[in-house]
Amino acid sequence: MSNHSEASAAPVAPVEAFEPPYYVSVFTAVRTQDQSGYRETSARVEDLVKDVPGFLGMDHAQTPGGLSITVGYFRDADALTQWRRDAEHRAAQQRGQAEWYQSYTLHVAKVERSHGFTRPDDAEGRV
């Protein structure tokens, strides 16, 4: 799983490229001013999704202007459906609509092509 918490000491890296096909869930949101309880709920939801068979990982990003993006990677549609139906996840979604999100979009897609790149450590810092 990629880095999410601001206090994380692990290096920042994207979730690896997986052998297609697999599925992605792209959640893009703008949050409200009142974020009471958001961090705790977000951490709990991240722990829950790790237990879903077929969950591959998650990436997070946030712009300085407040747009946040979370991409979840799932081996198959059944894994994504199991996550969508999880009772605690659904409760967190309802609380998000009531309290934490000004607006959001969710996009689900089947990945047909995937590749990645990592610079070798010995080339770091060279121009």
C-alpha cells in the first residue's frame, strides 16, 4: 500500500503494476471543513479493505487545493463487490456523505494494460 499518513516514514512509492486484468476504484473528493473523526474512520477503513480477498493495494494523493484521490486495486470484480458491500465501509460512506465530503466521484474500471518503472538506487541523484 502506498503512503497515506503524513507521519509515515516509509518512502513514497506507487502501488506496483499487476498482471491484467484487474479492477480499480478511483474515488475523488473535496472535503468539508469539519473533519471530526475522519482520520480514525479512514484508518479503520484502510485496515478493513486489507482483509478483502483479492485486494491488491491502494494509492492516495491530495492537491494543495484540497482535492483528494484514492485508487484501490482489486484482482477481480468479486473482490470489489465484497468491499462495496462491507457493512463498516457502507457506514463510513454514509457518514462521509453526511459530514466529510463536499462532493465526490467514484469511477470503477477494468485495467487491461499495466506497467511500471523504478529508477535503480545507484542512479539516484545523477543528472
